[in-house]
Amino acid sequence: MRCPNCNGKDIGKIGTQNYYCWTCFIEMTVVNNELAVHQIEADGSLSSLNDLFSEDELRLQ
Ligand SMILES: [Zn+2]
């Protein structure tokens, strides 16, 4: 598994379906074999980054 944002492999598992990229600090959630990408804001809320990626990039290989 690689981070769709930085292509890094430094991915940590933080939940059953949740992963965290330690390189670019984004959270990834696996839903139906696709990634949902979120950025954690300073106030702790999540904002979606899915718009930045194509469907291909968010599909798990
Ligand atoms: Zn990353």
C-alpha cells in the first residue's frame, strides 16, 4: 500500500480501516476497496482531499 499523495510507504494503521501517512500527514480510510483521503485540520476536524485525486489513484491495487 502506498500513499496516493506522496507515493510514500510509511503508512501506519490507526484503525480497522484507517491508515495514516507519516510522510505527508494525511489519513486514509478504506471503503469498498477504495481510499478516502482526509487531512486532519488543526482543530481536529477532517477535510476531504478526494477531489485532488483521480478514481484510479484512489483504487486499491
Ligand atoms: Zn503521504
